Amino acid sequence: MLRVFWGIAGLLVFSLQHALAEETDPCGATAAMSYLCGPVNAEDLVQVPDTSWILSSSMAPGDGIYLIDSRARTWAPIYTGSAGQIRHDAATFGSCADAPLLENLITHGLHIRAGEGGHSTLYVVGHGGREAIEVFDVDASADQPALTWLGCIPMPNGTAANSVTSLPDGTLLATVLMHPGDTFSDVFSGRLTGAVYRWSPGESSFVLIPGSELPGNNGIEVSADGSEIYVVSTGLQNISVFANTDPIRLLRSTPALDYGPDNIHLTAAGQLITAGPSSSDHRCGELDVENVDLEEYASCPRGSVAATYDPQTLMELQRWSSPADPRFSNATMALIMNGEVWVGTFSGNHIGVFTEDQ
């Protein structure tokens, strides 16, 4: 969710042992939600196409990317940075000469595009040693997926991406939540702080798309044909739809939602899906928009909401919700697979799981 969170992540991250091991008791459950314990700050999740595997980001330095077996409820870090996981495509990604160092790498938004022969391309918002979109090949042709780093596209100086998506022609779109000099108080006060950035193959870096500015551009997705761009605004607490034209045009948007939507993706059924913390939990107090304290915000447990929307009408189609639970808060995204709805977070060592028919 929040692009400067890694600066205080050490205050909120637990000391954990990471191992691929079956969990007979996956750290308990509530009436609404069960959990997978262990992955730290699993901010975004994507399904490896045509498999039961999930790839998860980690907004904590040193873990990089997790591989999750959604059926066995097991997990392990998958990217080590070893020589065998590096195959630089200098012709396409010439701006990055070296793979990211695992000890520095902090991963944020994810996007995966299916290819051929069991291969997909994974786009990862990376922080830490550099601000860039890291690109990986995902090989799911064997029993367990394998990652290979291909290259990266740097973000413009002084900017950090939040989320990323791709178009069929290889063009990438990334959001920037806040530009240098902006604050979370600016975001929640409704001031324009972010924008959508575009990169096309052959270009050296991303460029800002004029007209895409919002108070805190957060999650991003595109329609299957690439004609529309869906963007979440943290400050407006809504979803906006832009025409992918030059110049870009705002087509429609939802009213302010009763929760804070974050990442946004398309489901297999072609619906938009997002998730976020409930706005109606008054135990956390009213947010002082002129003096936003991110650490204080993240430390107060809030209920979690996930919902799907019709891309054309933006009407809500289905909703899942869970009351505040100290074990899981700060929801950021939702992923439907195997009759379950997996929910990520930017803070904590749990991943939430709803049943799809809740």
C-alpha cells in the first residue's frame, strides 16, 4: 500500500524462521477468516497461471518474493539472487546491468502476464537498493515454479512506484503514490500527489502521463484489451477509470468507498477485485488528515474488506469482510483461487483467507 512503509517496517516486523513446512494449525482462525502465518508484509499476491501456486511480495528487506502452495498452505522465499536465477535480457532491459541484491530488495506491487509453454512474466515493484520495476521469468513447467531475473526498468529520479500492470504489447503502467515533497497528509487531504507512469519497450525509463494525477495513485490494472486503465486513489478512497488514449481521459469513478481500497486486479471472470481496511472501526479514532502518522495508523487493528466490481458500471458485485483482529490488519489486496479469497497486508506476518461463498 504505502510507499514509505519500508522506512518503519523494522518497527512492525516480527523475527521469523522461514521454511517450507506444513502447518497443521495455520495460526488459528476467526469465524470470518483463516490465516497463513509466516510471510512478512505480503503486500501483493498473484497466481502463477494455471497452477495452485501463489507468488507474494514482501515489504521487508531480505525476503524478496515468496512462493506459496495454496493447497498445502506452505510457503518459502523463492528468489535468492544466485547466478542460476539471473539471465539478463540486455536488449530489452539495458538500463539495469545487475540483478537486485536480496539483502536490499523490498518488493511491493506485483503483476503477472501469462506466456507460452508454462512460462509467465512477473513484474515487481522493487525498492531498497534502487527504485525500479524488476522483471522475472516464471517457469511453471516443472513440479514447482522457478524464477529467473531478466532485467529492470528504473523509475525516474526521486520517484518510487507503488503498483504495476502490463499491456498486451509489452507496455508497462506504474503508479506513483507521492512525488518528492508530498506527504501522507497531502494524500488524505485530497491534494494531487501521484500519477500514472508509462514505459514502452525501447524506452530507457518511465514517463508521467499528464491528466492521470490523483490524491495518492495506488493500485492499477488495465482491461483485457488495454483500452481502459483502472486506478485506485488512496486519498479519494475510490476507483477511477481512464481511457487509455492520448491524452488520457477520466471516464467514470466510484464514490468514496467505506473502506480503503489498495491494490486492484482483474479476476478470471473479468471482474475488478480490491481490498483494504474498514473505515468504520471507530476504536482507532478519526484520522487527522493534516497530521497523518503512518506508524500509528498501521499499529491499530482494523477490520478487513475485499470486494469485486463490474468494470463497466463499477457496481459492487460481492463482498467479504472480517472484524478487527490483532493478528491481521492493514489489508491491501485480494486474490480468488480454489474457492478461497486470499488477502494480503503491508504490515504483519499473516495472510488472510476468506471462503469464496462467505
